[in-house]
Amino acid sequence: MHTRLASVKNKFLLSAGALLLASAALSPLSLAHAADKTSIKVGIISGEDEDVWREVIKQAAAKGLTVKTVIFNDYNQPNEALQNGEVDANAFQHQPFLNNQIKVNHYDIVRVGDTAVWPIGLYSKKVKKAAELKEGAVIGVPNDPSNEARGLVLLEQQGLIKLKPGVGIAATTADITANPHHLQIKELDSGIIGRSVPDLDAAVVNTDWALKSGLTTADRIAQEPVKDNPYNNFIAVKKENVSAPWVKTLVASYQNDAVKTVFDKVYKGTGETAW
């Protein structure tokens, strides 16, 4: 009888211990969700955006949020870092780029607030107009899917090539249906294409990389439209954090007149705020 009671007592103690352990394991997570963050890390691309984000950091501090920027040098790192929890947010990409990253890497990342748009341009050191490009000219385009499509659409808008109807932001070189000037399309990494412009007849270059490469508006021979541009950049977070109060604070810390003033000064008309 005593043995049976002892057995029951031991089972009860073991069950209670297991519950306490489970509670202890869960409580830090629960507390983390219950208490809003007051300090976060945001991944951005090196260069001019660092100046803009210094003002964002000031605006966030005034709202009680400490922001530290983590600087990256290529487009593939910030989303990986966000997915892995190395940063809490990032701000460097447009929706077609994120869509492709999600398709390839299955990221759980969403858009939470627009920042700016940088119309992609066609740059050249050899001609002043797209129409002046010679037969067989070598044209560089970014090799990541979203920006390559963007570049090809720009070439089509300039009457240099024709694409299959409806491909739009999903276009690839395989979708070129007419190339009357026998242009040679050369796919290059976004980070080096701007520096390659002197060696090419022309190249489609993202504005941020154009600035880093020393290219100016004088070198830009064509540009995509700004109005209704599907390539607005934005702040992104993991889906689980969309409703976190710090996200709203972070977006508000970017979307204000003080940041716009710095942005306009830094980018000198090559980009426009998009909120």
C-alpha cells in the first residue's frame, strides 16, 4: 500500500517537474513577445543609404527605439540575415526582388513600409542617346532575375528590343523576340556592372550602384518612368513581427520630412521618397 502511494507521489512530482520545466522553457519566449523591443538591428546596403539611416536612427531614438544598422555589400545577404535572425529588419529591396528570393529560398519575409524608388537607368560613356547605339553593341544588364527583367523592359521601352507580350517584370533574355540591332546582352553582377560601363557600349545599372561607381546623370542615356513604378523599395521584417509595435515606430522613423531632406541631399535627384 505504502509502495503504491509512493509510486503515485513520484509520478505526481515528475509530472509537476515536467510542467515547471516546460513553463521555464516557454516563459522567455512568452516574455519576449509580451514586451516590445526597444533596440533593433536593420540591414542596409553600404554607401549613400548609410547617411540616410543616420537620420532615421535619430528619429527612432526620439521615439524610444534604438536602431543599429548592419551594413552589407551585396543584395543576397540582407534577406538571409533577416531570415536567420541576425537582423530584425532590412531596407534595400523592391517587391519583385523579394518575390524571387522567397520563391528560391522560401523566406518568411514581408513588406511593412515604403522607403524610396530609384529609377533604373541605361548608362554609357560612348553615346549620349540610346538611339545612337551601334549595330552589335554590347549591353550589360544585371544578372539577378528581377533587375534583369527591369533592364530588358527598359531596353524595350527605348525601342532596342522586343519582348514576348505580357512577360513584364518576369522577362529574361529568352523572352527577346526581336533584336533588330543585334545587340549583345551581357549579364553581370549588380555590384560590378556600374564599374564595367567604360568597357561596354552601355549598361543598365541600379541607381545606388551607379552612384557607387561614379556614374552621373550625364552618363545616363535612358531611365524607366518614376510614376506607378513597381520597384519601390521598402522596409521588410519577418512575418511573425508584422504587428510588433517597434515595426510601426521604425516605419514612422523613416517616413518623415527630416529623413526626406537628408535623402534628397544625398541622392541629388537620382531617387525619390515613396511614402
